Amino acid sequence: MAFSHLSASVALAVSALAAPTGILPLYKRAENTTWRGTNIAGFDFGCSIQGECDTMKIAPPLSSLGGADGAGQMQHFIKDDGWNMFRLPFGWQFLVNNRVGGNPDSGNLQKYDQLVQACLRTGAYCVIDIHNYARWNGQIIGQGGPSNEQFVSLWTQLASKYGSNSKMAFGIMNEPHDVPNIERWADSVQAVVTAIRNAGAKTQMILIPGNDWTSAQAFPTKSGPTLLKVKNPDGSTDGLIFDVHKYLDSDNSGTHTECVTDNVSSAFEPLANWLRENSRQAINSETGGGNTASCQKYLCQQISVPQASASLLCILVFFLIFFLGYTGWSAGSLNPQTYELSEVPSKNGNSWQDTSLVRACMVRKKV
């Protein structure tokens, strides 16, 4: 049920549970809609869950670089589907040409920047995402692997390049997992937040990832309480958005074409309550499923306000106040014929056709 169709009584009830003062001013969107979009994958290809990235496997999602037409995909998603955000993953090794702590390689940064600029030209918000699982070649940042200073160096340079654009957002790290010391991970995150703000990105969103693959279900009881201490240099939390992921298959891995849950009662309601209690917000920067009937059923339920629920108000508050939206996984350079969770649209002449899952659940309905 779209927000525009909420009854007046429910809308009034939601307003009675409004977010604490100051939680929304930077990201109050037209008509109270949420961010909606997808990942544009390709510059992250070759990266394993141990943060080992084979740069020879990079597949730039840009026809100008001999790859998929990611620019055309984004233009279609904006024009035809009403989306407004794209997440742009890349491998750390690719950007610095395998020199940890080094400056971005000028040639590789220029290639990635082509994707960023194609995103910005659509008018969407564009999320930089380092897709390394809190690692460099198996070693964890700040805990035996790259130093916080080396990690900060990369982010300082990226924030210096993109920090003047209000449509940029900064995703600190994709899916940290098996990080032994969450306190030290919070210190690493804090160092990056401080560096990004000091480099000139004063108000843009910074996405804060937790441990446990930044699971939405685990976040309130595991990483979240420790990451609450991460602040801007001025002591505020403005623009610091918790970054969560949640898939719908049997093991929450996002590797199966069938879905078994909508994650509402098990993950998103508890997360909503925790966010409300702490006056914070989150975004789901990876979710999705196969182009199957089961995933159409459960994903539509997960990302839509339910038509009926014993805890309807809690869910409404979550979606309209504390939850900023989602980006699906994934479009870009993925092969729609072989990849389980493809959101890559097909092109016929000058028109694009979305996958069945995108058509069923993710296209913003015109009202």
C-alpha cells in the first residue's frame, strides 16, 4: 500500500509517532518517499569475501569502456521506474592498482569516475561503495591488516574529489564479517567519518556498516550498540546512516533464486524499534531475490508497507521515518542469463524491459 493511499486516520497516527527533532532535516524527501534504486555492479568483479580482488576480472558497466550499458540502465531506471539512488561498488585493489595505502591510480579512478558522472547526470544520488568486506587480501582493517591510516587515506582522497557534490553519498565498506573486535572496527569507522567530514563532505550521507555482513537482523543487538558512538567532528550524528543488508533466501546469502521470508517480523520490526529508541536511521543498500514467484511475493512484502498487521503503526513508522529506503542487488555488468539475482534490464531498440522481480516490486507506481 503506497503512502499516498494511506487513510487520514493512519497518517495522523504516524504523525503522532514522529521522529525526534532533528532526525530528518537533511534527507526529508518530496512526498515522504524513500530512496529506491539498485547497485550498478562491475568494478567490484573479482573481489572475494576475503577482500582478495583479481583486478583482471573487472567488468566496467560502461559501454564506453567496452562493457554493459550501465549509463543507459540508470537513465531507464530514473525515467521509467522513478528511482533516485544508485550504489556504485568497486574493489579497493582496482582503484589503487594493488598498492594498499597508495593514491588512487589515475587511469583506474578516471574509469570509475565515468560511472559516477553517468550516475550524477541522471539526477540520482550516487553511493560510493568499497566492496572489500573490511579486508585487504584476507587481513582485516585496523586489526592486523591495513592500518586505519591507510584506510583513511583512500577515503580522504575520495571525499576530496566528490565532497562538494550534494548528490554523493559515502558507503564506508561493504559487508564486514567475522571482525573479531567490534570496538576496534568502530574506531576504524570513526576515523573514516572524521576524515570524510574534514575533507569537505560536510553534510552528505555516510553509510555506517556493522559486522555480521551488516545484517539488518543482527545489527540492533550486535554491531549497532557499539557503532552508536561514531559521531561527526562536531559531535552530532547528522547524515550518519546505518547501512544494513538483508536477503530473502533460506540462508540469507543472496545466492538462491527462491525466497522464503519477507524479513519483517524477524529483522525489520526489531530494527525499527531499535532505531526509534536511539533516534537514528538506516538504509538497506543490498536486498533482492531471483526472478521467481516466491521472491515476488516476499520482496514485495518486505519493501512495501503491509496492508494489515498487528503492529502496523510500528512498520509504518519504520518505513516513513526511520528507514530511508533500499538499493537492490543488482544491475550493471551481471549476466542476466546466468546470475541468480539479476536486476539487469534488457534493451530492445530504444526501449528497456525490466526483470519480472523489478516490475512486480520495485517500480515506483505513478499516482
